[in-house]
Amino acid sequence: MEVLVPIIVLAVLVAFVVGAAIRIVPQARRYNIERFGRYQRTLQPGLNLLIPLIDRVNTKLDIREQVYSSDPKPVITEDNLVVNIDTVLYYQITDPRAAAYEVADYLKAIDQLTVTTLRNLIGSMDLESTLTSRETINTRLREVLDAATGKWGIRVNRVEIKAIDPPTSIKEAMEKQMRAERDKRAAILHAEGERQSLILKAEGTRTKQILEAEGRQKAMILEADGEAKALEQVFRAVHASDADPKVLAYKYLEMLPRLAENGNGYFVIPGELTEAVKTVTSAFTGDRGAKASDDPHRAAPTEAIGPATGPQAVEAATRAANNARAAVDEALAEAEQAQRNVLG
């Protein structure tokens, strides 16, 4: 039993020495070793041996990329408005010795450097520029931090502004301004739509009027062409039949009542009516001039002819034409009877 106790004590001492001499460093970790209080070396991942009671681990550092989110910091803009800015920092330790011995607290140092840099940048910008220039602020902030933290063994990979909070009164004013801008754009779009609608309607009306005018023009041209062709055929037919003035005077009298059919309220009996009646009546009377002059039916047209107006003019013209037609019919009947007598 007396021999067993020293053996146990020796085994415990050996185990303590072995445990103090062996260090296993995980991946992506770095251990700074001090010997008698002075930096000796940095342990790499894996199995490492130390001198017990002489070497000791001072700091354990993680060299993976880290994310640090700072608290909102008040910053004054150029137009004397206080805004709270919240940043997010992405950094990585590149030199464990410098990170442990060149700066006491690198996170606090980075945070304070970020605040001072933001105040310098935003102090020369107004609120609107601050809200719309995040990318510029991020780039400038990263350049300043990367240059300052390089001697601390830290590389700043990225800096992002997470939030910019202006005062409540400024938020309300900005909301009103944005609402007014939206209303303005809506009114402009509505007015533009109405303008385009009126333009399209005007163009449609213009096109419609042009098409209708062209249609009326073509219709009038076709109608005039038809009347011209009809008159040309009548003219050819008259010349082909070699009509004498007596037939033309009869057709003149036959057409005269049609002129009064529309009744425009004013009608003038032409002076040629007397000559037409005389021509027609003299065509069939021959040597019976005395009889024709005594007949009241044949004398009535010449007495009723003359300038007249209104319904009396229409009635007089119609009566004169009817009397002339009756005289012509009577003369034709007598001529036919005379012809039958000669043939019989």
C-alpha cells in the first residue's frame, strides 16, 4: 500500500504534464502562445506541443469571417438634422498576433472608427443625399476602415448601412411629400390620358368628316357624270331625230309644271312661255288663225302669262301649260282626222 501511493501520485503528475504539454487546435482557430509573459508563437490547427509551466495560451482567435452589427449612432447632416445610422460590418482576422497585441479591443476600435467616419461623411451631405447615397457611403467607409484596421491584423471585407432613421417629424414630412408627389403624378397621368383621348376623338371626328366629304364629293361627281351622260344622250337623240322647234316648244311646255312641284314660295314665269305657246298653237292651226284667235282656250295662255309670285304663279303656270297641252292635243286630233279623210 505504501508503494502504491507514490505510483499514483507520479501517474497524476505525468498526466498533468502531458495534458499541459499537448494542445489540439481546431480548424479555423489560432492560439497565441506566451513564454514567460512574452509572445512566442501562434499555434496552427492540429496537434501542438508546449513546455508545461513555461508556455501558456494567451488568446484564442477565430479567423473565419465575422459579422458585427453596431448599435444606432446619432449623426448630424449638413442641414442640421439628426439621423440614427445602424451599420453592419463584415471582417476577418488575418494576423492573430497583431489582433491580440496591436489593439486592446479591435471590435470597439472598429465601432468607434466607423462612427467618426460616418460623421465626417454625412456631415457634408444633406438628408436627401444621405438617403439616396448609401452605396457611396458604404464604399468610402470600407476604404477608411480597411486602411486603418490593416495594422491591427484585420481585413474589412464589407460595410453596409442597415438603417437610416430620420426624426419622426421629418418622416411625417417625407410621407406627405411622397403622397403629394404620387397625387401629382396621378393627376398628370390622368390629364395626359384625357388629352390623348381628346386627341384621338378629334382625329376620329376629322377622319370621319374627311371620309364623309370624300363620299359626298364622289357621289356628286358620279351624279353629275350621270346627268351629263343623260343630257348627252338626250342631245344626241334630239339631233338624231332632227326635232324641229315645234316639238322642242311642246317639250318645254310639258316640263314647265315640274318646275313648280317643289314650291319654294317664289316662282317666276319665264318670258319665253309666250313664244312657246305661240309656236305650239301656230304649228297646228295653219290657215285657221282666225278660229284660234276666237277660241278662249287658246287665248287664255297668252293672257295669263307674265311675271308672278307665290301660289298664283304656280297655278298660272300649270293652267297655261294645261291649256297649251289641250290646244296641242286638239290640233293633233284634227290633223289625224284630216289625214283619215284624205286616206278614206
